[in-house]
Amino acid sequence: MSSRHEIKCINKTNRTSAHERIERIGGMNGTGTWWSLTQQEAIAGIEEGRWE
């Protein structure tokens, strides 16, 4: 079963390509602690059904 997460912040690189600009995404979970994932980790987790 996947869990839902809301993205609250992103870290960008200085690249001009739209496909290479986002480096990390992050947000706050239900316990009030911040989480952060690389773009690759986020995509893999969505594709594997871990997150929505």
C-alpha cells in the first residue's frame, strides 16, 4: 500500500535543462519531521508503489 506525501520544497541545480534542474524534493511527514529525497529516489518510489 502506498502512502501519500506532499512536496513542500525543492532544491534546484544551476542547469538550464528542465529535466536536470530538480535535485531533491522534500516535505514534512505526519510526525512533524522533514523528509528529503533525490529526484531519482522519488521517481523510483512512485514507480514501485511506495508513494503517491
